[in-house]
Amino acid sequence: MVSQRLSLELFRHCGQTGDLLARTAASLLMAQLCQPVWASTEASELTSEVISSERRESYVARTARQFAESTIEFTRSVSNAPIPPLAYLGSTYYGEAMVLDPESGDEIENYSQQSTTQAAGVPFLLSSTDAIVLGEYVGHSNFKVDDGDDFSVTSVGVGGAWLTQYSDDVQLAAFVMPVWHHSTQERGSDYWQTMGGAFARYTASDDVWWAFGLFVDASEFNSYALPYVGASWQLSSEWSISAIMPWPSVNYAPNDDEFYSFGAIFSGAAWALDQESAQIGLDLSGFDLGFTAQRRLFGVLWGGLSLGVGGLRALAIYGDGVELPSFDVSRSPYFNINLTLRPDANL
């Protein structure tokens, strides 16, 4: 039986939009277990003898076997942590959304937000050293405004990610994801933005690897880059530390069915709103700081809860300067509940 852990930790801390493409770049699929077959020798007699027969290999089993036989190496250490999800469905409430005017950089106050997000990705092995992920994202956010009309934004994105095993210790990866936004504001118009990134991972030892790269957001009224740099350290099968900016975290997985994390994640409550055109798009520089708990419900289905403070700002590089991080923990709280599909890591 194939038994190789398939988890692409390089992209573990990406967000819930282009992030799922990266998170699922190697989230591959549980093995198909052989089951005993009851056979009848006579009409009135049953036996528990296992009948040996050729079974058609499923796509799940075939993909798992192909990745296990490839030269792509995702981790050298043993961890209880679940692999990134192949599919995600979640809902988040923010007491206060962070909405910025892209021209002035000033924050527009008095927004609260409730969002529902669905995303999924499918991996494909191209060769013994290369793989891609094709994915989709759909989100719907309702905004309540204290001094104005409430409105909603629907976002749809499709994209792809690529990974290659450049050498024994080095992996390279990149992704791109165009996202379309539709706003119900009276003067609102549809708006496109393109998210992407390029990354490298260097495995220094069985327990430590380094990551370097950039997340990039390009749109009509706002373009910038987020540095992605740091290291991940697997202390034991239960504990790991991800000191990777802009989303560091401390993770604890006591067994194969539970996972807990405290740290930063991409914020779904950070937006850029052009007040003249009423065009609105996601702001990747926002992040949330909080506690996450996930548990296997049954099979490959996991349930998760997350709570903390939202709308903090990471280091961002613009064409005309650098925006420093903001860690105002007096920001509004957030609460998230989600379901994910996470095929077993031990195939």
C-alpha cells in the first residue's frame, strides 16, 4: 500500500482565495482499501474467504500512487497535522470590516460584514518532478453600513498553481488567479483583480525548511506585493512553528483527528473601495489574528471553528513606497465556522 505523506506545507498559510490553489497543490487523496468479499459455494452456504480479483484502479488511488512514485518530496518529518483541504465551505462574521480608499489610503469606517466562501482545487501530476492544481473560488459578502445603504459583493475566481521539484532540497512554485467582483451598490460596476505569486522552498533538514517569495495583487486602482519569507520548524509529531511572514502561527495536533492553531491568517474582511466608481476588490495585505480548532467529523470530512480579531495590516510594497504593518488588536472580533474535505495523509 502506498504510504507517503502528501502535504505542501509551503502554502499552508495562504488565504481562502488564491490560497486554496496553493494549499491543495499536493493535498492528495485517500487510498482505496481492499474489502473482504463474501462468496457462496452453495446456495445455503457462505464463506468469509477473500476472493482475489483484479479491481479497476480508481482516480483517487491512481493519483495517490503516481504522486508517491514521483520525485516530488513534500515533507521529511512525521506530523499529525492534516493536509491542506481539497475543498472548503465556510461562513465568517466580522463586527467591523476594514475598507480602504485606494487613492488616499484612508480607512472608510462603519462597515460590518458577513461572508460565505466556497473553494476547491484538483491536483494533476505532469511528470515525476512537476504538478499543477486547477481551482475555483466563489464568495458572497453582505455589508451593513451605519450611515448609508447596505450592499453585497459576489466574487468568482478561477486559477491554477504549478509546482516543480527543482533539486533534492529545492522546490519552486507559482500561482495566478483572476477574480471578478460584482457589487450591488447603486453606482457600483463590475471589477477585476488578478492575484498571483512565485515562491521557493529550501529544505535545510528533516525538521526545518525555509520559504521565500512574493504575493502580488494587480488591479485597476491598486497594485502591490506582499513579501513571503520565513521558516517552518517541526518540533515533534504534535507541535510545529511556522515563522513565515505575513502569516506566522503555532500549531498543535495531538492526534490524526484534531488540529489547533494560533496565529495570523489571510483576512476576508479587508477590501479596497473606490468611492468615485464604487468598484470594490479584496485587499491581500489584511490579516486576522486568532485561534483555530479543527476536528475530523467522519471519514475525510472535517469541521472547524475560528475566532479572534480581524482587519490587521501586513507589510505591503507599493510602486510609490512601503506600507508598514499595523497591529491594532482593538480591531473588531471575527468568528468563522467551516467544513473541509481533507483526504488522509497516510496513503
